[in-house]
Amino acid sequence: MSHYAVIGAGITGVTTAYALLDRGHDVTVIDRNRYAAMETSFANGGQLSACNAEVWNNIGTVMKGLKWMARKDAPLLMNPRPSWHKYSWLAQFVAAIPEYRRNTIETVQLAIAARQHLFGMAEREGIDFNHERRGILHVFHDGQSFAQAAKVNALLRQGGLDRHSVTPEEIARIEPTLTGNFHGGFYTPSDSTGDIHKFTRGLADACQRRGATFLFERDVRDIVPAGGMVTISSADLADAERVTSEVFDGVVICAGVASRRFAAMVGDRVNVYPVKGYSITVMMRTEQDRAAAPWVSLLDESAKIVTSRLGEDRFRVAGTAEFNDENRDIRNDRIQPLVNWTRRLFPKLSTAEVLPWAGLRPMMPNMMPRVGAGSRPGVFYNTGHGHLGWTLSGVTAELLAAAVDQPRESGRIARPTGPVPAVAKLA
């Protein structure tokens, strides 16, 4: 069978490697870090959330973003410093607003289809990733936001999601530790949570057991498709002068925010933008703290904050979207709102030991992942999943592997001309 390189050892890269191995291909995974899942797949919100499949391309998001620009603690923050990449991306984001309805429905279909693949991988390989199947509870503090959410819920249900409204009394029964006054909420019993880092590391180990090669601490310098093959040159980060080249039958670019740069090497434009998100992991050392933290995953609409319970002693709180180019700084003024929110809604939970983190979500302007063949033979992409990389990775890996196996036509690899709904594609 063919030998494929996968650039990127995050959740999309490792699931892609696994899907290619399933189809009998040899696989080499290349990553600049020392281990798998050390960037965006390290400490995200943990939700496997079809209920969060609404794309952001709507007028309401634009208006909120403008209103929040003067607030340092705003859920969505944009650095107004001029950047061609940023403003060209925003222009395409606005241009995709007419596709909001179709893209939201398709994303929820992808998210639902992804579950069986992701859970199947974990079961086959015996991966413990603190998986909790307790559903996701989406809460709203006022009637206006709840009414708007009901419209979104209709789209999610049209895409096949079982998600229903709940009263304040039902919210209290679903998650008794939650404190606050809520107008209402929506509950998705089929959604779940887990530790993305533990899953990805476990799956990477499984790929190695099945024969995949992982080249860590390698900086990809060049990608050259020619003659139906692809040559990749990379440098050892411990010795930048040591550059090696290897020839593959093809390459799959799963490199998160770096995908744009790698795509340019082969003549493609993949307009991924880095949208920073933050999280805190609250370490719970006492029985009192463990009893005070929720087990049901939450999504607070007004704060744009999500939570996950990761085993007995960890509580993950994540949120915010920051447009600040490729900046990985962990800012206290962005972390503190997460801590304050935790204290307010879970007053009995100690925040004495909190681990902060920031990561860059790779987002396409239309909020849809780029999955499939590039313009050159042997070049493929599985990238740009934004805030849903963990949620969608199981199905996009399968779609990518199927695209790799499509027959060549007239010397070129046949590729989809547009988005393909997951249910139809995987049937």
C-alpha cells in the first residue's frame, strides 16, 4: 500500500493517521513538539458537543464583537491592530453569513456521525480518557437569549440532534451543584465530555503499535509535490542544520494554524486564522471540592463558557475567543473571568489551585473544516475545525481517508467539489 505523511500530531492528525492505518496505508506523522497533543489538543473545554455546532457567521455575532471591543474581559475580543490576514479572514467570514443555516445543519450532522467513530477508536484500543456520557446542559439567564436559542435549536433538531428545552427547576435537578438564576435552558443527553489530551496520546500510542512512525521535534521546511509523489524536508529542532528529506506517496496537512503556511508551499490557499481560547483546570484535592463541582457538562450562553468534569479531581472551565494573530501568551485578564465565573456559580468549590492554559483554534472563515484533496496530486487537508476539532475529528478522519482512496482520474486525484453531509457520505 501507499506511504502517507501526516503533518501534525494533534487530534485531527492522529485520528487521520489511525483512519489511514485502518485502510492499510503506511503512515509517518511529523510534528514540531516532543509529544502528541501539545498545542490546541492539550487542554480544551473537553466537550464532544453536537449541541455547539452553530456556526458563528451571523449578524448577531458581528454586532456583539463590535460591542465587546472596549472590554478586556469580553467573551470575544479583537486586537484592532492592522493585519492583512485578519481583515481578509473577517471579510470572508462576513461573506459566509448567507450560508449560516446550511453550514449549521451540516456541522451538526457531522458531529453526530463523528461519535461512533471516536468512541469506536477508544473501545478498540482501550483508551481511558475520562469519558462522561451525562449530556450537556446549555443555560440562559434571560428570556431574549433563550428565545434566540430556540431558533438555533430548531436548526440543530433539523440536523438530527435530540435536544430539548428545560425549565429552571429541571436545570436544578439535572445539575444540583449549579448556583444562579436562570430563565431556562436546553439539554442534549447524547453529548458527552472527555480529556482530549489523554485520548490523543492514547490513540498515538495505538498508531505506533500498529506500525506508524512518529517524527517528533521536526520542523517542516518544504513540501514539494512532483511526479505523483511528495517530498518533505524537515529539520531536527535539536540541530537546525540537520535537514532530511523523504519521499511519500502523499501528504495530509493537519497542522492547525500552521496549515495555512504549509498549504502555501504547495500552491493552495487555506485561510485558517488562529482564534485563541483559554481554559483553567481546577484541581480538587478535598472531598468537599469534589462534591461541589458538577458532573454534567455546562455551556453558559452569556459568558460563552463551557465546562467538563475530568475524573474525580479535575474540573475544566474554558471559553473566550481572541483575535490576536498567532499569539500564545496566557493573559491574566482573560484567565480571571474564568476563575470569577467558577467562584460565582460554584461558590463551595475552592479555586486555590488553578492551572491556566491558552491555545489557538484553527478556524476557516465559513467555520467549516477543510477536508479532502488539494490542487496538486498527493496533497490532502484535514484542518480548520475551529472550536469543534475534538467533536468532529472522528468523522473528518474517515472522510479524509476515503478521499485518499478515491481513484485517480486523468492523472489527478478525484476530489469532492463541495461539502458532503456526513450521514450520506458514511452510509
